[in-house]
Amino acid sequence: MSEKQLILVVDDDPDLVEAVSMKLEALEYRVATAYDGEEAMEKIKEEKPVLVILDVMMPRKNGWEVCDDIKNNDDLKSIIIVLLTAVADSVKTTSYTHHDGKTTLADDYIPKPIDLDKLMEIVKDHCQ
Amino acid sequence: MDPIKINGIRLNKNYVQVTQAYIAGQDQSCVPLYQVLASNKINMVSMTLGAIDNSKVFVSGTIASKHFQQVSSPDESWNYHRDVCTISIYPHHYRLQPLGFFLYLLGSQKISFQNLIFSNAMLTFVVDQTDCDTVIDILSKNFDLPPSHVPFEQEENVEQTKFLKRRYPETRATYMEKRIKTYGITLVSDLNLCSYLFSFDQLAEYGHLIQSMQDKEDKFFYISAYMATLGQTHLFLLTGKSISIPARQTCTAELLSFHGPHFGDRHSIISRALNCLSQKFIPVLQTGCTGASIAIVLPEGYGQEAKTALKDVFEIP
């Protein structure tokens, strides 16, 4: 039997983390959780998830900074990143410019408030 | 016994706890707290409502101090408890063990609380702000936290928040939709609602009893509690099986629960839900809302009717 793929869910809202985690577990994924960007980076380095569902607006280290850290690290850059963003109207592509002028390369994004079923479809597509 | 694993503790300060008690259907002049706040466009970060002894209604809401000052006409039936904070542990996974252990810790350390409420992930206690350091210390020593856990008190990035509120009001969900988005409404039937009333001195004992039910009972479906006058604790526990702790009152019940984006940040949502049920004459036994979650406990047989009624107000995917 193949090993379950590990997904890291990162959001500063524990309720959202829980709701997403439950959906992923029902789809037979393994789930790790983090509640801000710094904790996320620790978990990413430690557990090497296949995909990270990453909130943008978080304390200490935001999602854009986490995204940069992952995509600029040769050991981590293959990790798939799906951004959860409430500012989706500023996202032209997944490589986009945010308000302080940085460009960040994510693999996909979904606008908040999120459609959980649509998020699961995105995860399944990337994890095939 | 191994320490109970949790992922984090969250502390939020500077709230006022407002409580209100009235007789349903009799106190015509008494407007429910949630309706007054909704008309003032003021949000409660959490609220519980309980019908006690079939007629008395008790409402307890947690409001940010800065917002409470904006209430234009506080009702004389309200009681205030200023300078409180909320302390949450997460996730609870609806297990009785962390719930009972939290109650036990507070009781054994003689720390009272104003309110207990739960969301999809969090068990939240409202306590005096003067006790917050003590409670945080007790929790961090007695629960098993991951070394990477986030700080207990989150610092708000004021500039970022201002920018987002100005440009993207939906990011803090201050808007109000005609029909409020949810992730779906779940109805669970064949549940048992147990009501307990005990003195503050017995809190540790009850906490220990609930904790010890972990092996016998699979999980809780709803929990709320508050301290009434004279140090009396009211506790309401909804489980799938009848539980072994003798209760003051028990009844069969159904649970409607739903989650949505930032319910805890937005005014009027619980008011719209309860008004909708009231207009259809659907009785409510208990209600709790905080974070992104709302839970409504109904007498047996009302669940489907209530779910249908709520579709007028809430969008169900």
C-alpha cells in the first residue's frame, strides 16, 4: 500500500485549520498543522510535506515570506504551495505582485472565504 | 497518565462579559442582548444562550471593550464584568479528556471563569484578566504543547489591518451578505443534553469526572458553562450516549452546527439565526457561537424544520 501524502495546513485561524484538516483526512491524506509562518517553516523543514495550504495574512511571518523561503531553497522548492488569499483580486497569476512590491511564486491559490470542496479539488489535482 | 497533546493556546485580552437573564415570553420590554448589539452593529466574539427550567433564558456575550463603549443604550437588565480575557486551547477534537482536564485545572487552582464556549477547534474560557498569566502558566505546564507552538498572544499588525480593512473589507468580514455564507449545516439527532448545577468548590470534581468519561463516551457534541451568582456553575453537555454523571436535568435533543468565515468577527449573525428560528416558533435549548462556529441545540424533532428555516438566512453549499 502506498504511503499517504502529507499536506501541511497553515492558517492563524484554528477553526479553518480544523475544517480543512478534517476534509483532507477524509480524503486519506496525512495532515500536519501550523498556525503562523514561523511555525510553518519549522514544520516544512522537519516534515517535508508534498503540498502546503498557506494563508497569506499571518502574524510573525506572512504567507508571502514563507512562499519566498520555500521557493528560494533548493531542498524545498519542489513543495507545492496553494495560497489562501482574501486579496484574490490582486492575483493576476500565481506569480504575482503584492502590495509592497515583492513577487512571489506559488503554484496555485484559492480566494477567501474558501470553498472547501474546490480546495480539495485543487489539492487532488496537484497531488496526482 | 501522559499529558494531553494540544497544538496551541490562544490569549485575547480587553473584553467585557455581559450577561442577561429574562423570562421567555413574559419580559416583553426586555430585548435580548444579541438583538441590541446587532442593532448597534456591534459584534460579540462569543456568546452562549441557554434556556433553563423551560422558561428562564440566560444570555452571556463577550464584547471587545472598545466596542462595548459604543453601545448607545445598555439595557438595565444587563450585568457587566469588565476586564476579562479569553483563553483557548486547540484543537479539542470534541474529546472529553481535554475539556474535563481544563475544568479540573481551573477548579483545583480556585480560578473562576465567566463563560465556557467551544468552536470547531477551540475550547474557550472567559476569565478575569488578572488571572490570565496564572491560567496560561497552568495550561502550558500541564498540556503537551509542540516545541514550535506559536505565541499565546498574537500581535496585530496594525498597518496591515488598516490597509486590508480599507481596501478589502471582506478580509475582516465586516460586510453583511443577504444570505450568509457557510461551509454547510450539519444536523445530528439522537443526542442527550445534560444540565448540571454545582458550586464552584465542586468544579475540580466535575472536571475530573468528565475527564474520566473519556474511555466510556466517544466525544461531546456541545458544551457551554457559565458562573451564575453565589458561585454556582451551570454546565450543559451534549453527548451521543447518556452519561454516567447524575444530571440536574436531561433531555433528548438535536444539534445544528455550522461553520463559516469569521463569524466571530461579524455582528448580527447569531441574531439573524435566532430571529429566524423565533419567527418560525422553533424553540432553542442552547446556543453557542465563537470563532467560525455556531451550534444550536434544539428539542428532539425540531432539527430538520430548523435547518430548513435557516436556509432563508444562510447559504448552504
